[in-house]
Amino acid sequence: GENVEQHPSTLSVQEGDSAVIKCTYSDSASNYFPWYKQELGKGPQLIIDIRSNVGEKKDQRIAVTLNKTAKHFSLHITETQPEDSAVYFCAASTPGGADGLTFGKGTHLIIQP
Amino acid sequence: NAGVMQNPRHLVRRRGQEARLRCSPMKGHSHVYWYRQLPEEGLKFMVYLQKENIIDESGMPKERFSAEFPKEGPSILRIQQVVRGDSAAYFCASSTTPTMNTEAFFGQGTRLTVV
């Protein structure tokens, strides 16, 4: 089955700086890659996603890049703000695989004021 | 349009008791997924259901755990004879199609504590 590795596990950046979180996946058939933000005591919230026919997608301060050859994808957050502090999860989904999403273990992003 | 609703938010059970977790998907969503999250861990897939059908339960322990999504009413994740190792946050997600095609929306979760 699919295996998703995520790093770093913790990332601390100064407010206003950029943050990058990286994930790799094992199944070359995976074609959907969402990113979720989870705040303390809450459920994961989808913040951006990308499909395998696209190399990059941007939504305001958030962008995701996908390298299908290398089987890795990254989340980029620019001009970080205190409210960006949360745990971020990457995930991958395989067509024909009914087992939903395979998640990384998460990155705890800390924005230092 | 209300989001995915899970209840209860917190559930405390003694070892050996039964736990019932409920999930009402978003309106119009017929695909429901259950995930388990241990502290400092990612979410682990448990089971995928459509109305009245279990599509994939490969992530759910064979014993003590069961799930259903009846024609009417919420999806239920049932854990019989709970043990301390069952303590975790359980999240439900719903989507309009299988998640390989579109985004899944998560509920706020049920935090189960077994004492």
C-alpha cells in the first residue's frame, strides 16, 4: 500500500518568514495530494490540494508543488502569521484504492512573534 | 450547510464497556470514512462506507470494532469491550465521491478515553 513520509516533525519560523514542509510518497499511482491544517482540539481542515496532472498550485500565501518523478510534494507558506501555527498533514490518495487517504505523521508549525 | 457532525465530542468509558461514535456527513455526501489518531501521530484509515455498504474495512481491527452507515441516520463506529489502547481521537470524513477524486471534509472528532 501507499506510504507517506513527512518532515520536519517540528518547524519553528519567525513571523513573516516562509515555511516549507515536505512529503514523499511510495505509490506512483497516487494522483491526489491534499494538505490539512489541524488546530488543537479540532478536526483537520483542507487548506489546499493538488492533482498529479498539475505541478504547482497557489492560493494566496499558500502554495503546493508536486514532483511526480521524484514522488514528492511540498507545502509552502509565505509571510507567516501567528494564526498559521498548527499541525499540518500531507496525504496521498490512489485511484482504485478504496482505503481513503494515507497521511503523513504531521508537522507542528510554530510561528515565533 | 452544516459541516460533518460528530458526537459525542468526548467519551469516557471503563474497560470492558462499549463505545458508540456517531457521524453525520455533510448534506449530499454519501461517502464516509473513519480515521483514528493517536497522540503525536497522523490519521490512520479504518473503514470506508457508503450508504448501507461497507466498501473497505481493511484498516479496522477484526475484533471488537464494527461500523455501519444505514439508509437513514448517522454512521456509527462501535467498539465493544474497550481497552486502554483504544483511547484515541476518532475522526469521520465525508465526500461526494471517493477521495481520489475530490476533497474530504472532516468532523471535529470524538476523543475516547478508556479508564
